[in-house]
Amino acid sequence: MKMMKTMKIALALLLGGALLAGCVIAPGLSRGENPQVEVEVWREGRPLQPERWYYVEAQGARCANGSPVGVGVNAGRSSRDLLVYFNGGGACWDAMSCGILETAANTEIRYSSDQLAKEVHPLAEAGVLSRKDAINPLAAANFMFVPYCTGDLHAGYTQTTYPGLGLEGPVYHQGRRNVELFIERARELFPEVERVWLLGVSAGGYAVSLNFELFNASFEGAEVHAYADASPWLTLEDERWEEWRTNWAMTLPEACEGCLENSELIPSRLAQRYPESRFALSVFSHDAVISTYFGAAPSRFAELLEEHLSSYYQEHPNMRVFVAEGGDHETLLQLRTLTGRDERRLESFYRAWVTGEVSDAQAAE
């Protein structure tokens, strides 16, 4: 029994380190370096100055430890596009993962404008949140950066307790509730949105799928498109999938028939229900973070990924996938330099998702 417990802790430690890798770090930097963008705390009633980052508070939004959290906002000059970026950073679902190992980012801190400044910087440098037209096809859009501090893939809607193992007080898995509150802020600040672009990395990439219908309903009449980075919906073991759904009070998409039993269906069910929306996934073939997350060696992960893509990404013309060889994580941090296995550049793939460009094969159908 003692040996088994030790093995479980060792595996959880390994998993925890991998999950936390979902927090974005700019290429070429170590986690000890913290360059940042300039962020100002927004005051109620003041106009947003274009192309400046603000930390906007949202009453009722909370991190896992109960402390308040706001949302990052950067207004374009005259845009009706809203780019929403969900940050990643692991997950936690029980006393071990939330209390001892802390396998989710920011769950024990008081999130602030300083933390936002550090997390936005690598995305601006990589091009995803850049204001340079030559780099970013959405450079003129309004930006919203959704911090991650709830450990629940931005999908929880509950307050719970995990007795023992160092945890004190309740754990607020209310990522979904936070998103609702941030949407309210976005609608106040950007009342004429015509297109919503959802992007996310790792845990944030899964959030894109899980919150897609919420944005679709909240911005009635607007186009909504989704891009998930490093977040393929491979099959979780039944016990883990049930723990997540139960402990987080997770809300699955209404369009997702069969997803309660099979999480792999989530992207294709959304693509089927919303044929006018574009759904994209970019991933490394042997992603060393996500492979550990699903309890598979990188070689086995690569096999599962191929099975998943062939089974679920071939059905609908509004689904696109970009695969790069290797074990890296977070493809969008290499937006300008990464080349996929088909020799197509990620930058071109991303631009095609934005513009709606079709492939030769799709055009011929």
C-alpha cells in the first residue's frame, strides 16, 4: 500500500510539472525571467485609450483561493472584432492536485495587473496579441485576455472543499462563472461586436470548446470562430473525466450529444452544429506536456492523436488541423517560425483560419 501511494505521488508530481507548462513563456526565456507589457488598472467610467492594456475588475470573479480576479482588455482603434485569449496552466480536481502538488497555475496567488503584464508579454512578442499587421491578421481587433486561476479549464461553476493534505477553506472552481462576468464587461466596453475570435492554449484551448456556445449566445448575430492550441480532446480514463465533470460542475456544450460518455466528440459536435463557424487545432505530434496529461508516452500519444484526427477531424469542412513534428508545447508561441509536417507554415494556417481561405481539396468539393 505504501509503495502504491509513493508511485501515485511520483506520477502526480510528473503530471503536475507537465500541466504547469501550459503557462505561456516567450521563446528563448526561462521561467525566471519576467519581461512584461505596460498595464493600467481601469477605473469605472473612464474611456479606454486604444492599444493600451488595462486590467478590468469584474465583481464576483474569483480565483480558486477566493481572491478577486479581473480581465485584460486592449481596445482597437475602430474595430468590431473581439479576440478572446484563454490562458492555460494545468488543472486540479482533488486534494492531492489542488492542495499538495498545486498542478494548476495561479490558484494560490492574488491575481493582479502585474501578473497580467507578465502573461500577456510572450503572446505580444510571438504575434498572437501583436498590433503589427504584418504579423497578426487580427492586429486591429479588440483584445481580451482571460486569466487562468481556477484550475478547471475555465469551465467550473462550483465551490467545493477537499479535506486534508494542506488545503484550508473552500476551493472556487468557477472558471465558467468568471467567463460570464468577463463577457458582461466585454459587452459594456465593446457594444458593436460583429466577430468573436476565441483562442486558447493548453487548458485555455479546451476552454475555447467548452465556452464556445456561451459566446455564441452572448454576442447574438456575431460570427464566432474557435482556435485551440495544444489541446486535442483525446480520451480520458472514465474515472478522471467523471471527476472533472463532478468536482468542477462542468457545463458541456448543448450541441454535444454523446460527449458525456466520450469527450473526443466535443470539437466535431460543435463543428456540426455551427457550420458557419471555423474550428482549428494546432498541436505537436509528440507533445510532452499533453502526453503526460493523458497518461501516455509520447509515442503512444502520437498514435492516439492520429486516431483522433482521422476519426473526428475529417467529417466537417469547417474543421482544420495543423500538426508539427516534435515534443514541444504551445505552437502559437512559434507563430512566425513553425512549419508543419505538410511543409505549411503555421503563420499561413492561422491566417487562413482568420480569412476563411479554403484548401484546394475543399474548393474542389
